[in-house]
Amino acid sequence: MTPVAIAQRRTPDPGGGAEQRRLELVDALLAAGDGEACAVTALDWLARHCGVERGLCAVVDRAAGALVGVAGHGLPASLAAAFRIDLAARDHPLAVVLAGHEPVHFRRERGKSGPQIVTPLGDHPFLAVPIHSGGGDRPIEHGLLLLAGAAEPAREREACWAAAVLGIRLAALELPLGLAEERRHERELTLLRRGLETVTDPILITDAEGRILVANRRAEQLLTAEDRMSEGRRRAVAMNNMLFSAAAFTGGPGDEPTRRELLLVDPIEGEDLLFELLSTRFEVGRGETGTVSILRDVTDLRRASQEIEDNYRRLRIAEARTRAERDRLDLILDAALDPILVTDREGNLARLNPPAERLFAVPDAADADADAAERRVRANDVVLTSFLSELAAAQSDRLRGELTLTDPVSGESIPMEARAANVVSRQGEVTAVVTIFHDLSEAVEKERLYEQVKRHSEELERRVREATAELAEQNEVLRRQTLELEQASALKSQFLANVSHELRTPLNAIIGYAALLLEGISGELAEPQREKLNRLESNAQSLLAIINDLLDIARIEAGKMALDVLSFDAVELIDEVMAEVEPLIDRSRLDVTREITDEIPELASDRQKVKQILINLLSNALKFTPRGAVWVRAGFDPATDLLRVAVVDTGTGIRPENRISIFEAFGQSGGSVLRRQGGTGLGLSISRRLARMLGGDIHLESEVGVGSTFTLELPRMSMES
Amino acid sequence: MNRETAGPDRPLVLVVDDYLEAREICAEYLGFHGYRVVTAEDGLQALDKAFEVLPDVILMDLSLPELDGWAATRRLKADPRTSGIPIVALTGHAMSGERERALAAGCDDVITKPVVPKELLAEVERQLARRGEAVGDEG
């Protein structure tokens, strides 16, 4: 299209300054929309370049058959418009000029008669130039140019050229159709053009090939290039043409107009412009079609709508967010176990969570209690309202209080802690009030239970204290008793020691005197006397043995039996024991055998006590074995590091039920035996106690009628200094 | 009737015991067998008599009033005039330690009560024999 447009503008280049001037006229004429404008344009050009001072352009009004003035230069418009020559007068000099091809000079010649040519140019000499078009043998006569002041031949030539160009232009404007109609058309066209120009939206008409036939200035700005344009603008225009032809109407005449969006570039401002392209095709005539395109600049509109859309979207997002936030808040509220309620400034309930609903909403139940429940809800409401009015009166935005509400269903009183807070907007206005209740009944109950527990624990503490005191007292008593017992025990031991000493001393005297008598110191004794004296001595000895054993027991029980550990030869000790009881052995007439079965090492123990034990065991064996034999068997077990001395007899044996009691004080099996055998009954008890004091023990194996074996087991003790 | 007549050349025995009958039994029995006997009834008396008569043997009961037998024995054994005189301790009950304590105090031997007269006589003769040997060695 552009090439078309440019091609249209192109005229043969005349070269030089004259050519430039001519080009100017052509451009100007092409720019002029109607005959009148063309006439004015031509006159202006002639005035500037050809020294025309006054000029008139008159054209042929074929309908009227007259030559009428359409434009003037250097003269009033009314004069130009008033100029009229009837072409019926063919001999009128100007009609002659119109019919001819050459310009004619008119000069007023004084005194010369002839027809007077009256022109608006006055008395000045002028040149009349015919305006023709088509050339050849049938030129179209368009009118005349009457020019005053262009008296040079060069100027004349230029005037003739201008008249020729004007003729061509007027022919192009189809003036020959008849001047009146043409003028009307021209006016309409002018009107149309001006109208088009006033429209700020680009409007253009293109032919079937897309060449621009008509375009308003805005359309030209966008779509037509000019030589003097910068490269940038040219390129922008070329691009716009490409975009426009791509979006251009493709349907046929009569089809519905198309409506498309078209993005173009403003070649001057360089901005992107969004247009709505409305185009439709129409019949031009002679089978040709044209396209009318109206581009509506919707850039701002689009921007605005975009903005609206953006705002809307943002609003939707914000709304969604708000909704989510509210949902979340609802969830939190609903999940809370404490009653929470939101009221507006006037105290109207706006939002309740389920626990709050239970207290402040009338239950649905239609049963007999519904009235009562409603009354209670109203009562709760009153309590709440008065609490909130307290908040409203307070200086602070928060308030805490303890209220008593009523459970609408059960009618129970519920002690509540209430906390209310104003929700304050950014502008400092109170928009809502949030009130949270907390059921204190549990706390009250807890406190009650706590008090109870405390009371009980105090009671318990008191009892424990009392019991402890009592215990301490008992302890003290026990301690005192223990002390007393210990003292008593010590006293007993001392007493026994003293008593045995006191007993022994006279007893010793008795024995001594008996011995003196038996010795015959106080004279010879008769046999019955000697016999009785022997009995006396024997009983005194028994009594002495009992006293000695009692003393031993007392000492052992009092812990007063000191140990004296020495290293000694056990075999030697056994021999010593055997020697000591020799009188008994002799008297018993038993077969007594000593057997040493192992290599026996030195024994560390209390020699005296071991001896005492062995004497006791051996003398028992001798006493309680009526006939048979007694063995003393000594052995040493390296595995257990124990010395074992067994005293084996073939005596009466000990019945199982007596095998424990014989080791107890006065435990000999049967009191009759004691008397018969002269034992104290304390020997085994003392022996076992002594053996245990020495870290050992005495074991008994026995079979009634076969015999008994008493085994002394002794460890080697550590030597004490 | 083996009673011997006591004379100034017969050995002198000091019997120390706080119990009259005990002293009497010893004195009578030893006297019967020809010994001269002096007696003391407490530790201090024992010391006085010992220094006074310088006996050949002393029979010393250990549990005595005023000054006990151990202490008296130590004093006599510490004195050069009496240190050579054999002292035989008489103890009430032969429990462990008593015999050792007596020997440690300087007693030459220990006899456990009740005293068997024959054993007592044998002991006195044994002590005198030991002393005689010693005197014999000297002289």
C-alpha cells in the first residue's frame, strides 16, 4: 500500500529550483480536496512564485453555461464570487481565450473603443490563461486564470504550467460532471474529509489490492511513509502496513464486518497501540471493491480493562484469603472448649462457637424444658450484657471478671471466668468485642479436692508425727531396756562369777577336808566312814563341775569369753587330752584307740578351748558307752582347710528327736542319765558354743544301740597379736 | 602314819590365802608331812612375811584383798632377797588366760583349785628339788 501511496505522490521530477517549486504545487494540489481548494492553492502558488499580485480563478459551470469565479487572490472574496461571464456570448474575449489554447494578454488601451472587459482585477493589465485537461484534439475546458502582475515570459510559462496542472487536477476531481453537482459532491466530499479528519481514530479505504485510496491523517500517520521520515519511522510504518494487511478484511462485499484486534506501533511516539479493527468490503463500481477499515484505539481501554481485571483478580485473591482465614478462625473457635463469642459494639451476637452456643443460644428442643432453657439463656444474656457494658465503660480495651452463668439445659450454676477484649481497627474504632469464658467449676472442684487432700495429708502428717514420737519414745524405752538388759546381763555375769567364786571357795574347803580325812591325817578311818567320805568328795566334785560349767556359759553368753589364738600341734594336744582323761579310761575298761589319718599341720586356734571341747567329747563317750570301744580319729582336709577330730563310740546312741536338744543347756537325753553318769548336761552346749566361737562346729551322727560319732570341725584361725 | 616331825631344818613354806580353811588345809597337810608352814591372809601380809622369814616355797592364792596375788608375785620376784623363792599360784578356775597371766607375773607353776593334797605335796617337793639343784649348783 505504501508504494501505492508513494507512487501516487510521485510526479515527474522537473529538476532544479523551478522543478522543486512545481513539485510543491503538485503536492499542494493533490492535498487540496476540491476545485475551490485547488483554485486557491494554485493562486497562492502563482502569487508566491510568479509575481502575481492579483488573481482570479473562474471555472466553467456547465449547467449554468457560464464561467464563474471560484477563488481570488489580492481581491475581496465577494468580488471573485461575483465574477460571471455567460458563455453563450461566444465572442466575449475571455470566452475566446477559454476556447483557445494560448494565454492572452489584456491591456486597457485608453481612447480605444470596443467591448469593455470588466474583471475584479480592475484596470490592471492581466494575463488570461485557459485551464484545460486531456490535451489532444478534445481537450476539456475547465476555466480561466486571470493573473495580474505576471508580465514576464518566464512567469508566463510557469503560469501556463500551473494552469495545465490545475486542469489535470480539476479533471481528476471530475469537475466535468457538471459544476453544480460537482460542487455539491465536492462539498460533501470536503465535509466527509473534514469529518474524517476530526475523527481521532484512523479510518481508511483500500482497494482490492490493498492500496490506500482514502485515509484520514491518523491513518496516514500510522500507515503511510514519507520521504522525509526517519529510518525508524519508516520501519515502524512498514511494520504497521504488514500487520494491517495481515488483519485486513478477507470476506466479500455484504459480508458481516469483521472485528479484530490489531497491535500497531505509533511511528512518532514509539508506543504500542492496541486497536480494534472494524473492516467491511463494499462495491466501488465497475466490479471493483474497496474496504473500509476503522481502527478504534483501545489501548487505554484495554489498559483500563486490564487494570480492572487485575484489581478484580486481586480482590478475588484477597477475598479467598479472607475466607480461608475466616474458615481457619472458625475452626479454631469451634475447636476451643471454652465458650467464645464475638459481639458487635452494640452487644449483638455476631459469632458463637459451640460451647458458647450452648450457653447463649436457645436450644431447639421443643420439650417441656424449652421455656426454662430460654429463660436461662436470657439470664445469661443479661449477665453478658452487663459485663460488656462494664468493658465499654472501662478505660481499658480488656476486662476480666468472674461471673456465674446457668447451664440452659441442666439449670446448673457454672462459675465462669470471663475475659473480654475490644477488637480495634487501624483507625482506632472498636469493631467487635471478643469474650472468652473459662469454666471455673473444675477449678473450684479441684480446689476443693486439693483442700481435702491437704487436710488429709495434714492429718496423715500429724499421725505420722505422733507415731514417730511414739516410736521414738518406744525406742527410748527399748534403748533403756536394752541398756538395762545389758546391765542386767553384765550384772548377771558378774553375779554368777561372784556366786561361783563364793560357792567354790567353801566347796574347795569341803573337798580339801575330805582329802585330809581320806589321807588319814586326822587318824585312821573305819571302812564305812571312808566309804561315806568318798561319796561326799565325789558329790562335792560334781557340784564343782556344775558350778564351773555355769560360769563358762555365763561368760560365753556375756561375750566375756576372750579368745587366745596360738599355733600348736593338734596331735600333741590330743595326746594331752588322752592323758588327762586316763583315770576315766582306766575306770571305763573300754578299748580306746587314737587314729591319726592324715598329715596334720599346725593348728592356729585357742588351745585351751579346743582342749576343753575334746575332754568333754571324750569323757562323754567314756561315760555313755557301757561296753565296746571308743576311737579318737584326727584328720585334715586340705580342700576345706579343716581339722576334723571325731570321737566314735559304741554306746547307747542318741534318738533322732534328741539330737538337737543335747546341744542345749541341760539337754542330756534324760535326767536319769545325768544322775547316773555324773554329767552336768552343760558340756555339749559349752563345747558347741566354743567350737562356733572358734569358727568351727560339732556334728553328730548316731544310731540308737549302735553308737554315736561327735565330730569337731575347726578351721585354722588367723593369728592375733 | 607317815607324819614327820617338824624341825628347824625342815623346809619353810609360806601359804597365802584369804580363806582360813584353805590356809588350814594346806598348813595341816604340809605340817603333817614335816614342813614348817607360815601363813598370810592378804597380799601385803604375804610380802611382810616373805621378807621376814624368806621361805623356801610360796603357795600364793591369786585373788587376795589389799594386794592381789599377781602384784605380790611381781614385787617378790623383783626383789633380790625373794626373787629366787619359787612361787606356785593357786587359781580358782583354770580358764584360758589365768594360767598364762600367773606365769607372766613370775609364778613358777600354777595349781588349779580344789587342791588335791597329794598333788600339792608333789608340787612343793618338785619346786624344792629344782631350787636345791640351783643352790647345789651355786654351792
